Amino acid sequence: MSKKEKRPCKKNKKFYTACIITIITCFVFLGGLYAIVNNFISEPVVPDYVIFEFPVLEDEKNLAEFPASIIVDDEDIVSDLLATAPEVRTEIFERTPGVFTFLLYGKDEGLNLDSIMVAAFDTNDRSIHLISLPRDTRVESNRRVGLRKLVASYASGRSQGRGHEGGIERLFTEISTLIGFTPDFYVGIDMRAFVRVIDGIGGVTVNVPFHMRYNDPYQNLHIDIPAGERRLTGQQALHFARFRQADSGFRSITDYQRMENQQIILAAILNEVLSPRSITQIPTFIDIYQEHVTTNISNSDLIWFGTDVVLNGIDSFETHTLPIARTERNGWYEMPDRNGILELINRTINPFTRDITAEMLRIVS
């Protein structure tokens, strides 16, 4: 065998050696990261159980304030509650270990919510379930003015100087009337962050079902996305998620179809974020998080969630839409379907070891 024939073998040997070293280095890095997280960053803390109060007497005046949920960690508090409120009965709901729930919302440049979702991350079976809530959903509310639509919750809560905290509190309260519990965490993201995240991961691949075209000079909104499988930039993905109305001669869609498109984009983002190449964009993600994301997730909890997902992955990601019984034309309300909601919640995002019951919902019929 000639010398010329031996040289490629040496090059290949060097190449394979480099690959092995790189793989070992990656495993050492990931192993070190795993050890750091396990030793210094604990799993996010959520209540072990929640006590729900229900009225003993079917008094309409009392029913307007029920059910009430109280996070309890002291048995003496339970005794005090029973002593001062004998007209109510209490039910204890234990949390399923390793299940975390989230309120996700997208916000435009003002105070309007562009999308509202609730999700559950089950670290036991590595699943994520996400439920989109129609913005026009009718909610049980004690607001004095304005439409009782879910989309108005945040702005209503911010009024009279209550600010962001008031908005989140109102949003949490009114969402709990629909799903039976208050999510553990909230994550709010504005449109600029949405665009930057997608550009940071190099775009997302989406099958555009038809030519989406809409021009609104008043909003400075110009959407033009041809049909077919396409790699969308951040701006194009935002247009895909926001598209509903269309120019004359082009196809428009319903609000439900728009929610489906938002779910498609989120699934595409998750698929890209879980790919190895996204690791190089971690500094960009941190910068976007600090500038554009509003959340009650602490930095240590964020690191725990991020590391857990990167190291253990996600086995299933399923999207759903809150069941609606009918559309009320007067005020254009989407009237929630109690039975459909119960079935969906208990099958997907229920964080308790027992089923949520009908009396835990405050559904406007």
C-alpha cells in the first residue's frame, strides 16, 4: 500500500478522535450542569394541597362568592376557618408531585391580550398540555363596567392605579372560574420578544395552508405569506399567528383557526428550542427574557425548568381549545361548555390527585 493511500486513514483517525473528544466534552459539560442543578437548584416549590370552600346552603347570594380556594400549610388555620365559617364545607385537594401549571399570555403594544393559554408540564410522563382560551369567553366577574370577556380581565385589573399586579390578579381570578384552579406561574411575552426568539433560533418551519394576505394601513400591518411549507422569520411567524382578516379576494379565518395557528407556531418553536443548535443562542434567550418577558418564575426556577427540558426532553406536546357551548350574539360572547371543560381539564392539565368537580367552576350559562 502506498504512502498516498495511508494519509486519508490518518486524517480519518484524527477526525474520529476529535469527534470522540467532542462527544466526551459534551457529556462532561451536561453531567456537570446536571450535578450543579441537582445540588444547588431545587425543584420549584408549589403547594402540596389546596383547600376549597363550598357553601352548605344553596343561597344565591353566597354562591356568587364560591368556590373559594385557600393554600394552607398550617392545621390551625383550617380549624380557625371552620370555627368562623360553619356555613361552608371544605374539601382538600392534594397536588400531584412533579406537575406544574402555567398561565401564558401574549400582549400587544398596549394593554390588550393577543392570546391567552393555560398549560401543564408533567415531569413524570414528560408531557405538556396547552389549552387556548378564546378571548371572547364569557367569565363570571364582579366588574362594575365593561364587557365580561376574558380578554378584558388584565386591563380591568390594572385600572384605578392597581398596575400590573392588579391585572395579573384579576386574570388569575377569572381564569380560575373557568378551569377550577389558579395556575402556579404566569409568563407574559410581548410581540417584540416573539419575533426575536424565532429569529434567534433561525426561524420556524410551518406549512402555510393558503395564501395569507391582509393590509391594514391604520395598524401598519401588512401580511403576505404564500401557501406551502416555508421557513418563517420572526416577523412572518408573528403575522401567521395574528392573521384572521384578509384582503378582498383572499381567504380569511375564524378566531378559533387563529388559535390553532398560534398553537402550530408554539409547537414549531418548542421543536427548534429542543434541538442541539439552540444551545448557542442561550445568551440571546437570556437577553430577550430580561427585556421582554414578564413572569413570576424566579431565576433559579427558570434554570431548573430549562435544564430539565434540555436534559430530559419532552415526550409529548398536545394543544387544545377551551370547549364552547354556543356564541351569544348580544355582545358577541363565547359561552363556555361546563361539561366539556370538566372532561378536558381532568384529562389534561388538572394538577390534583382527584378530579376537579362541577361546583369548582363558576360558568355563566
